[in-house]
Amino acid sequence: MNIVIVGAGKIGSYLTSQLSEENHNILVVEKYKDILDRLLAFNDVMGILGDGTDIAVLKEADIGQCDIFVALTMQDDTNLIASVMAKSLGAKYTIARVRDPKYTNDLGFLRKCIGVDNIVNPEYYAAKEIQRTLKYPMAHSVDSFFRGKVNMIELEVGKNSVLKDKSLYELNASGHLQGALICIAKFGDDIFIPDGNHVIKEGELLHIAGESDALIRIYKSEIEKEEQINNVMIIGASSIAYYLTGLLLERNFNVTIIEIDRKKAYRIQEAFPKAVVINTDGTDPEILAEERINNYDAVISLTGIDQENILISLVARRLGVKKITTKVDNAQLLKLTGILNMDDTITSKRSASDFVMRLVRSKENSNGFSIKNLYRLEDENVEAIEFNIIEDSYIIGKRLKDLKTKANTLVAYIQDGPYGEVAVANGDSKIKIGDRVLVMTTHKGFSEIDDILE
């Protein structure tokens, strides 16, 4: 597939590396030479030095032969204009990164007005990811499928866990997993999709999926002391903080924001009068102690500098805060230092990349795209894919136990049509056109449901 990406910043460069691994033809347009040179040094892609809103540059990029055009600069207006121009020059599908709430309040209207096919808002996706984790404060991560009907949490198996030393067969037979499913397991460096014979060990990390009642029941059985989140401190009035504050206030959380920049502090206070905004340096450990950071149930560090966010989180942990979430764009920084749990960090570039990857892989027909959601988990070693069954295939009408599926691949849930009931898949389950199907796999590059087959 021919893909043009405008903007080689954090998100653009990350997406470039992900797409190039899947053997697409990538051309990157970037107006700053040092940024473009750095990207080209680490990726086997083509590059053009220039402005994505310059028609001569777009023509040089041969936009008429472009299957997908993605504009990911830091400027919303630039991304929208570049996408409109690309569409006019023949790009088949256009995606614009848009962050400003004045644009994102009605995305459907915006797309209709300017003719952009899709809009990606990485900061909003990251805010939603954080908001979901606060419902399960002791979980490392929370992912959502089927429009929120099914969630998946990651828990570590403790020494007093009900799951410890039991096989999945035993847990299913006892009814403990009723309505839920253990989809992914990690022990040490081993990451796999467990089968019924797998015996769960202490210290193992498990991704457990289920509808709300089943998931909450299992979560409470695993957590020795329930930690309720009411009071949240956000450090840094970034775009993510803006969206997160709105989401949390809607759900009646008490929100305090610390921001060193006076203009940003006033701006977010005007937008959210119910929040408490403090204009001070949230990276200073003494100030954090003075603001009684230890009295908060959760601390979320969202400044624009990874090192500052890590420092804030370490101070919060030392002062006894139970739930800590850290924005870190440079995952390599965490891998090298090992000072924070990777699962307690968020990055907007990953959310945006998953969004675009879903569209790139998905096959479109009159009924929509073949992939509705795509999440890459466990440092991108596992993919959770929500397929939209839009056309006939080999698996239609066959019992799952009669299919030969690839190793480390699990059909987890099946939804009866786009709005119907969701059920845990079993050997007797059959899939029909119109269903939604959730698949977990350690394989890369699935683009249609038949990819699960040997």
C-alpha cells in the first residue's frame, strides 16, 4: 500500500516505523531537515523536505497514487488543509490529526464540511485510556471493546489469589470465570495465549476480559483491599489533561490541576470551573509535599517532558500515592532505566498509531471496514483485534472447534451483529456475516478474520 505521512514528529516517526515493518511503501513529508534526516536514518522509507500544504510538494509526492494520506503535524489547521488538498489531488483516503476542542466537538460535521475521511485525536484517546483505568485502580491497564460492552484488565497474580495454582479448565468448571475470559498471560519474558491446561502461577500477569458485572466480580476477588478513586491530581495542563479533566468531572471525580504556566492555568480553569487549578511548579518535590500529594487517590503526570513525568511519579510513589499514571513517549527510556512499570504509563503516539494501523489493514466494502478496533499490548507483542464480519469467508457457519487456528490465537468474544448481545466464544460457537469478533493473537498483521486459520 502507498502511504504518505506529513509530519515526522513523535507520532509521525512512530507510525512510520510501525507501518514500514509491515512492508508498505512509505513516503514522509517534513519541513525540518534535521527531523527528516533522523527519521530516514532509522527507517527504510522515502522522504521529501517540504511543507505538506505546498501543492508543489504534494505533487512531488505523487499524491494521485496514494492509498492513505495521514497529516500528523502539531498544527490542526495545517493537517486539515493538507488533507483537503491531498483529497483533491486524488488521495484515496485521508486522515488528519486534530486536537483543538473547537474542531473535535462535532467530528462528523467537520468531516462532512471539509471532506476529510477520518480524524485522529491522540490526546483524547490517551485521556480515555487513563479514565478507564481509574475504574480498576489496581489494574495495570484497561482496554475496551464492542463500544464498551467488554473491558479487559491486566492484573498480577498475588500470593493469596483465587486463581493461583489452578488451571483454566478448573476455573471454568468451578464457575469462577463465568462471563469472563483469561486472554493473555505473561510470566517473565514469556507472553502467550493460555489454553485450558495452563496452570496460573504467582507473579503472572493476566489480561482478563469480561462484561462489567463479571469483570468487577473477578477484580474484587483478586484485590485484597479495594482502593476507591475520588480525588485526582493532574500535573501539567496539556491537551491530554484538558480532555481528561472533562471526562473525570462528568463522572464526579474531584480534580486538582497543577500547572506552572500562568496562561495555561487560567485557560484550563476557565474551561473547567469545578476543577481546582494551582499555578505552581508541579515538578518540585517540596511543592508536591506542600500540596499534600499523599492525600490524593491518584496522581497523573502529563507534562510535555518525559523526564519530568518520571520524576513526578517517583516522588508520588515515595509519598505513598496508590494509583500513579505517567505520560512517557520514549518507551526506551523506561526499558533502559526499569524504574517504572511499563503498564502504568500512557503514550498518545501508540493510540494514534493503533487507530491508523486499523484503517491501513482493514479492507473496506459497502458495509464498512473489516477491523473495528486494534490494540497492541504487552509492548506490542500481542494484538487484540475486533473484526467486523462484512463478507463471506471460510469460517462462516462453522463451529470454532472444527477450525484449525494458528497457535497463540484465540477467538475470545462474538457479538450478534453490531449492536447485539456479546458472548464468550466456545468450541460450538459459529460466526455469521454481520457479527463482531474479538481475536487475541501473538501474530502480526492480521487484516481479515480468515487470517486466524493455519
